[in-house]
Amino acid sequence: MKSLKVWTLQAQEKGYVELLVEGRHLFRIHILEDGLARVLLMRAGTLALDRTWSIAPREDVAWEGRARESLADFSLPTYRVEEGQDRLVLTTKKLRITVHQPLWLQWEYHDGQDWRPLVSDRPTGAYLLDAHGEGLEHYQLRAPEHRYYGLGEKTGDLNRAGKRFEMRNLDAMGYDAASTDPLYKHIPFVITHQEHASFGMFYDNLNTSLFDLGNELDNYHRPYRRYKADAGDLDYWVLAGPRVLDVTKAFVRLTGRTLFLPKWSLGYSGSTMRYTDADNAQEQLLEFLDLCRQHDIPCDSFQLSSGYTSIGEKRYVFNWNREKVPDPKALAQAYRDAGVRLIANIKPCLLQDHPRYAEVAHQKMFIGDSEHDMPERSVFWDDEGSHLDFTNPDAVGWWQSNVTSQLLELGIECTWNDNNEFEVWDGEARCHGFGREIAIKHIRPVMALLMMRASLEAQQRFSPSERPYLISRSGCAGMQRYVQTWSGDNRTHWKTLRYNTRMGLGMSLSGLYNVGHDVGGFSGNKPDPELFVRWVQNGVMHPRFTIHSWNDDGTVNEPWMHPSVTDAVRDAIRLRYRLMPYFYTLLWQASHEDEPILRPTFLDHEHDPQTFKENDEFLLGRDVLVASVVEQGAREREVWLPLNTTGWCDWHTGDWYEGGQYVSLDAPLERLPLLVRGGAAIPTGECHKLDDPALDRRRELVIFPAPSGTSSGVLFEDDGISHEWKNGNCLVIRWTVEYGPDFIDLTIAKTGDFRPAWEQLGVALKVADGRALRINGRSGTALKLADIPEHRPLH
């Protein structure tokens, strides 16, 4: 590696300045928004990959990607340039960037009163390139008070400080949730929290890369953090806070807003590999519906594992095993009649003996071998196979045609895009690149992104009036535009329950808001009754709630798997459905307002240093504090109540606690410790039964009184499935609650044209309160929807 040192100012343009480094490399500093800047290094004046699929600040990128040098969709604010001896200073309203000689950058942030340090490159060698035109490194200084978050799907503690992580998508079956690395996703985005101003850095490079956040020490340099990529371009984006929440939301706006999925996607989703692997798969799948009825378990979807495609012991995408599933159309109809959607597993690799392999190879729709005119072959599911090239329009068309004919036309409406890590280790393997050939090493994670986009568009074309639902295991920054995701093939263990929660929060901070985990553990032996109950209680508080398994002992994870605790499991699932109006509002806010659904407690309480200590609780939205039990045998749960002005209320008892203290909550096996922000009102509904999936017959606003102060909230309603909410066919109810010494005043207003099946909004205090409750100035316990006044915002 050679350190870049000497630079001269070469150009000053609208949106960027350009330096000439070492007489041959172009180094651009882009000023894109007041709090958003970017550094782009063009080795010898050229780019290894001249396009990106992750940057989408206004609308989705073209299939062939967005030009990497494009400045479109940014405001490009004015900036001031001052030249001094051995330095250059760029200043905007919020950022000041000093370029030093030899080359290193110093960043400052204006907090409204003064300039404060943001981050600095390492003065002793900040930018390094290897002599072969491939690898690159970037070094920055780190401080003891820095906390590092993000990096997408990573194991271990939420704070990544002192650790080293690799971005290299792998099918990490049975991973250790405390330590395994790398995993399935490629999101090179790290948030730095510091007292005066937090910031995010996104490296838009899809090659295998490494982040060292304090694991490495070198006596010749001050403490540093390091980013290293095997190849590609140095193209990093700096997103200034000041809060961590601001950084996360800015990253979502940069890489694309969260897809607004249908309401039913928030219900319980059944799944297990054992059903579809069975010789009588269709019979077992139909029996699952009967068991849901028998045990009174609501269910909205079922994920059809890949066994339905088998020939012998292997799996062949878009191949129906008619011996196991003799009538897939009848199967889908039975599920739809019960109000349950089927989601079919599909994989992007065709094994070498796939019945249609020769057809696809002949049409050159596979990723190509780097040395020979033949498809590249990689190990895949106990054999070798070739991966479809989703940068080839013909392959995209073939895929979409099969999604339509083999799934959608049979009544299977949704896709589960799985095993899409594209473990193609010939880095020079050739991709079509939409007419401009690209080596796979530069775009491997994009293949998963384009695979899910292909599935999405097929579903949209088939059912244009409905919002699509699909999931994907692998992907890169921007995948939130297309799918819901999960943490992959976890292992049954108490440790997994604890660290999966932190993994979900890390993904949420990295822009993946719609996440969950395989409840009960995917691999390993079946969970015992206690672990299973605690896992379900935790799972029902995540956006994606799926019980899924491939247990080594041949068992199946199902709600009724342990009769001794089925009642507790049912109660947890019913709690999920009772909270469905709250969940659905959070889903809308994630899509509409870029608000995270899962939130570490510090995200809304940065003023409380205790919330930054590693813990096992999290916030669901701003108002619900989830304190899952993650220790075997525990029947009490100690939880830190974040410091606020209104305190916290126990969901079960209504007891009020002041914030800023530890409390011990009762946690019998059948109870999930749950708290609500004092003064908040939580919209609730009613649970439904299979064959009767209506969720709109009743709404109640449950108020958790606080001694004083004010609180506000919102409820979003629509038909749950169409796009009509974009045209105003939705209902948004907003409220404020004011707490006085002898009154509780609830003020409610509405906007939108949608009218749900329920006709009145009930209001209930969680506990008896001597103060008078007034709703829009009148006493009462309910308000007819027709009587709720229209909201008139102040101008």
C-alpha cells in the first residue's frame, strides 16, 4: 500500500472541489446538502465501477444503476473556499472541512452556536492505494469516548467499538449470535456517537471489505479506525447528526425509503422446513391450518420452504414436486380461504443437473466463468450450480416469467428470496452489466438487490392494485426499498435470543427497519418450553414475527409444540394482535416519515448516559419499552427506565415509575415485562381467528396516565393492502393528552377520507385515576368516528 500525500487544487465546481493527488489521482470533496458531504477518489482519474445501486435520494435508481458521479437530486448548497499555506478550507452552514498537506481531512460541525470537532483522518497516512490498482484503505482517528453503531447485520454487542468486522456475504448456517462474522448482508455504514455531534459514514463499495474500530493498534500512529476494501473505489459519504436518530434517518433518505408493506405482513407467519421436506407435504401443510384452528392461534401467512422444489434430496428452483404437493393451486386456495397468504422460497442458483440448466446456459443468462466461455460454477446446496446474472435483462425476464407462472398464477402471491448471498469466489467472473461487462467482485451484493427487485416487479405487474410483500435474506444498502428481512439461520440457544435482539437494533440503526428473527431458533435441537415462550414473547415485539425451524433433532417449532406452555404462547401472540393498530402505525411512519420501528433506548434518550450501556431492552416506537427475559430461570426482570419527564407505566398493572432508575418487574413465565411511556396513549384492536381475519371491528385508545405534562400520538388506518393511501384514502387520527392536577384532557382530530369498519374510538385509562377525563372538552369514554373533528394544521 502506498500512502497518498501531495495534492494541489485543480478545480472548484458547483457541488465539489477537485484535487490532483500525487500528480495522477483525482480527489473530489462533494458538498451535497448542509449536513451531507462525500469524498470520491478516482484512481488515475478513472473509476473501477462507474455506477451505484445504493444511492437513491428521491426515487429508485434505474436497473442499470445510477451514475456514480451524478449530483442529481441534491440541493448543492453554496460553500466557501479559503486557501492557506498547506491547507484548504471548505465551509457550509453546518460543515467545515479542512484539507491538510500531506493529505488528510479534518471535519467540524456547527451546532448553531459554535464549530465543534466531528472527525479527523489520521494525519500519518490517511489514504492508501495498493500498487496493483485494486485494494484501498482509509484511516481516521478515534477517541476513547467514541461509540460505534450500525454496520447492518452484525453479531455481538450493539456498540461495535474495539471490534473488527468483515463485509463478505455468507450463508452462515447456525451462526453464533455473539461472535460469528461475516454474515449475510453488506452494509458498510457506521455511526459514530460522541457528545456534541454524531455522524455516519457510508462507504459505497460492494467489494469484500473490513472495518477495524479499535481492535488494531500501531505504535507509530495515534489510535485509529480503519476501512479496507479488496478492490473498487473509495467513495464515502459523511452524514452529520447531531443525534444518532438524525443520522439513521438521513441514511434512509440517502439510500431509499422503506417499502410500505400490507398490513397482514405484521401478523404471525408460520414456517418450517419439515413440512415441505415431508413426503406428504401438502397434507402436512393443510394440517397446519387445522392445528391453528384447534389451538386458536391467529395466522396471516405461511412461508413455504424449498422442499416443495425437490428432486431426491436436492432443491431445484421453479420445479414443483408433484408427489409431495400434488395440487399447489388447491393448496394456495385453501390457505387463502383461511385468510393466510403463502410465501414461496426461491433461490437464484440452478444446480448443474437442474432440468432447465441447459436452457438457461444456452441463453447465457448465468454469471460467466472468468477464463472460459461457460457458466461459472460454485458450490451450492451439496452440489455445484450456476447463479443467474441479474444484470442481464434476459435473466431478469426469465426469472419474472417463472415467478409469475410457477407461483403467482397458482395463487402463491409472495416471494421469499433466499440463499442469495451469491457465493461466487472467482472474483473476475463475468456479469453482463446491462451491456457493460462487470467483474462479480465489484457487485456481488447487488445481485441480491436486483433479484429481489425482479421478484417485486413481477408481483406488482400481476397484482397492480395490491401492495407487494416479499422477504430477502441477503442484500446491501437500499434493500429496504424492496423487502422485509431477517437475521438468517440462527441457532437455538439462550445466547441467540439475547444477541439477536441487538442484531435487529443494529440493522434498524443501519436503515433496515422491517426486521425480525427465526423465533425458537432455526438450527440445533428444539427449544425447551421456557426458552420457546421467552423467544415468542420477544418475537411478537418485532416487525417480522415468524416461528421457523430446521431442527437437528427432526422436530418442528410450532406454537403448540410444548402443550405445557401453549397458553402462554397463545397469550403472547394475542398481545401482538391486540397491538396491531400500533404496529401498523409504526410501519406507516417507517415508510412515510423514516422513523425506526425498533429503537435502542438511547435513540430517544441521548441525554441519559445509562441508556448507552449494553442492555437487553429496546423501544418499540417511541412509547413502548420491551424488557424481554433472556436468562434461563429468571422470574424477575431488572430494567433501566430511561430518564424522561413523564415516567413509565407498567403495561400489565398500570403502576407508574419515575424515569432515571432501575426497577425490578415481575416476570412469571406467562408475562413479558412491558412498559409504556408515561402519559402516552396506545391504540389497540382485537385478536382474530383463522377464517375470520377482520381486524377492524374495534379500536380503543388506552391511556397510561402521568402526574403531569403532555403527550401526543397518531393512529394510521387504511384498507391495509392497496396503494390508495397515497391518494388520501386513509385515516390519520392525531391526539394530544394534557395532564393537570384535577383533569386529563384528550384532544382528538382526524384527516383523510378512509372510513374503517369500526365506528367509534373507545378511550380507557389503564388505572383508575381521580382526575376527570375529558375528550374534546366533554366527559366520556368513547367518541364516534363521525364526531371526531377534522384536523386543521396551524400555518
